[in-house]
Amino acid sequence: MIRIVLAAVLTVALLAAATPAIDEGRAARTAIHLDGETDRLYRATRSLLAYEDPTRPSVTGPRRIIRVRLPTRSWTASEATLRIDGEADLLAYRVGDGRPRRTAFRDVDLRTPDGPIRLRTPGRHRLVLSLVRDNGTGVVVRRG
């Protein structure tokens, strides 16, 4: 009987010691994934600017469709949210309850006509990027 109690206590102690490391690994893996999504979005905006000609907002012009995936909370991923702010030309994401990580799109005029885009639910989200000429050249980001 003492062995069973001792084994149970030892198991609980080991699990309590390992849980912070599991949480940290989960958060790091999710951040690496979202860094990749941010990089893909940035490369798509740069591609539009480098290889396409802008059009007026009322004309269908060059565009890129990007699918962004927010992970579902699991043993290997944390919950995350993503925000695209055209006014500040930045993309920010938050893993769990951590601090937001911001990426400024310095050389890209991002535009989100309906206000900042917030992605909160896990799964795939479709974003449509289009190149427009209206008060300068900008990349409009909309949900698709």
C-alpha cells in the first residue's frame, strides 16, 4: 500500500515539474508557426508591389489569396489570435495570454478598409490582398 501511495505522489510531482516545460514548448511552437504565417503574408505583399501594377479601388486588379491557419489548442499548440492593422501597417499576434508580438510592414502601405482584421477562431482563414492606387499605392487586406 505504501508503494502505491509513494508511486502516486511521485507521479504527481513529476507531472507538476514537467507542465511548465510543456506549456513553454507549446507556446514556442505556436510562435514559430505564426512567424511563418507573418512571413508568408509579408512576401505576398512585397510580390504584389514588385510585380504588379496597381488599379483604382473600383477595378478588380492584381491580388493574392493567402490562407492563414490559427492552431487549435492541443498538446503541441497554444491558442493564438492574429490582428492586421492597416492604419499602423503592422501584423500582431498573441500566443495564449502572452504579450503581443508585432511585425511592422515598414515598406508596405497596408490598408484594412473595414478596420483592423482580427482572427480569433482556430482553423484556416482566407485573406485577399489586392494592389490599389488611391492616395498612393497600397495593399488592401480583406477577409475572403
